[in-house]
Amino acid sequence: MSLIEVERLNKNYFTDGVPTGILRDVNLKVEENEFVAIMGPSGSGKSTLLHILGFLERKKIIEETVEMVGLERRLHYETSKLSGGEKQRVAMARALVNNPRMILADEPTGNLDSQSGGIVMDTLKQLNKKGHAVVLVTHESYTASYASRIIHLLDGQVEREELMARRIDEEKMFIK
Ligand code: ADP
């Protein structure tokens, strides 16, 4: 099952009642443990898409975590109406929810020198190997090269998707 799936996603901003299409019919799936980069010119909608993915992420994870501690029937209760035991289970859910299955990063290497950027990207790669899906926004090819898939946005639409070959250092590890 996909971690996140959006189908025909549209987002408009309104100025004086006039809509501007920021995202137009975007289809996107992120699988468990995937590493995805979103690229595109400035203003193409990358950050907007990442924010929307963050909201979808969060809602699903909160619901799953609440279910894990058996509080799904209390999801919309006010905290003051919960019993002591239920409040404890809420505290557990809060801790569990912080182990994210998906990491969203907007320009994680922006404003960093190449060495610091490399460290950040290696850390993201390690987290990905440990089982966290990663979705990042970047306009740097080097940063995007860590991903296994690159989604190119243009004027709010997915222009094309690019599947990346396995990186050379991983090939070497694989041959060993
Ligand atoms: P990118 O991350 O690719 O540079 P953004 O997602 O930040 O693009 O923005 C896409 C477009 O949406 C831009 O034209 C930007 O001006 C516009 N935009 C972003 N946020 C708002 C907002 N709150 N109100 C109106 N327009 C916005």
C-alpha cells in the first residue's frame, strides 16, 4: 500500500476573488521507504505540494497512532472529557507519532556549503535506509541525485518523472 496517494490534486490561491491555479491535476504516489525529489523552476508549486503532503501525512499518522492506543472512538473528544487512563494513552500516542514514517524536507541543502550539504544528504539517505520515506524539494541536481525518483513540476503540473539508476557507491556495496 502507498504511504501517500494524491489524485488530481488542485490548489488555487485567490486574489480579489480571482483564482490562480497553483497545482493542477497533480497525481502522485509515495511508497513506503521511497526517496523522492521534487524539482522545478521557482514558483512551479514545489513548496505548496510539499505542505499539502505534510498535512495528508499527518492526518493519516495521527489516526493510525490513535487507533494503535485504542482511542479511535475518542478522536474528536475534548481533552477535559477524557479519563485519566485515556489521557495517558494520549501521551503515548504523542510519543509514537514522533517516529515519522515520512520525512518532508524543503530545500534541505539550500544555503549550505557542499560539505555540510553532503552531511545532511547522507543523514537523509541513512534515515531512508532505516525505513523512513523521504520527500524533498530542491533545485540542485546533486541533492536530487540521492533520490530514487525525481518528480519535475512545471507551472503546477507534473511535467515528467525520472527514475534514477542506483548510485555508483551503492553499486560497489552491492558487488561486495
Ligand atoms: P516553489 O516552491 O516551486 O517555488 P511555491 O509552491 O512556493 O513554488 O509557489 C507556487 C506559486 O504560488 C507561486 O507563484 C507563488 O507566488 C504562489 N503562492 C504561494 N503561496 C501563496 C499564497 N499564500 N497566496 C498567493 N499565492 C501564493
